[in-house]
Amino acid sequence: MIEINTKAPDFNLQGIDAEGNEKSYSMADFSGQNIVLYFYPKDNTPGCTQEACDFRDNFNRLTSKAVVIGVSPDSAASHKKFQAKHNLNFILLSDPEYKLLGAYGAWGEKKMYGKTFLGVIRSTFIVDREGIVRKSWHKVKVKGHVDEILQALDEIK
């Protein structure tokens, strides 16, 4: 799991931009910007849809302070459908090999209905303009999370 006040891991992942165009992204693409990097389990599932729609609905409040990037193991094609269906207005990255998910500790052991399995641990990180991880949330509860992020962004400046 990544430590606070350490350099954010670099990445090179396929994804889609806010308009649904497929693109390759790396950390260098966001140099000089605060980043809200959130990891979610699966496109078009109830919790993930609610979380994405909360980011969408608060887009103007967020983008005045940071760029929003969602990451899941789903393909860029799946992200494109998810984005179109819910009018999402931010970047979605595909991490099918769990490299970035693993680097941030967002891929690991989970328990549901008494069974243990590997999966995406819903997590959010704020990376500052210098590429340093400043804040993290693990096992995120979706309701009210965007407000927590906005408060943290105000503290980081």
C-alpha cells in the first residue's frame, strides 16, 4: 500500500477521455495538476455507478481544484459504454493487469458472505501538483465521499 507523502507511482494505461475517445495516459500527462485518483470494482454496478455519478454531479466543484480519474480492471470498451450510459465527464482508465491497483493497495483480499477472494478495494487518493500522494481513503463508503475529497483538496491547496 502506498504511503502518504511519497511519490505517486508512474503508469501507462489505456483509457477514455471525458469525450469517450480512447487514449493512453501516464502520470506525466497530469503534471502540475492535483489529481483525484479513485479505484472502483466494476462498471455499471450499483455502488460504482453511484460513485461515478457523484463525481459527475460535482464535476465543476472538483475540476476547479483537481482532475478526476477513475480506474478499474474493466476494458476501455466497457468504460466507453459506462461513460455514455451515465453521461460521465471525466477520465476512466483500464488496469486489467492490476498494476496501478496493486501499487496503491487497491487490489487485495476481500470478504463477502463469508468467502474470501481477491478484488478491487474501493479507494481514493489525492496526488498533488508535484506528484506526491497527500491523502488516501480505503474501503470507501460512497455516500458523502465527494464532500470529504473537496474538504481535503481545500486543505492541500
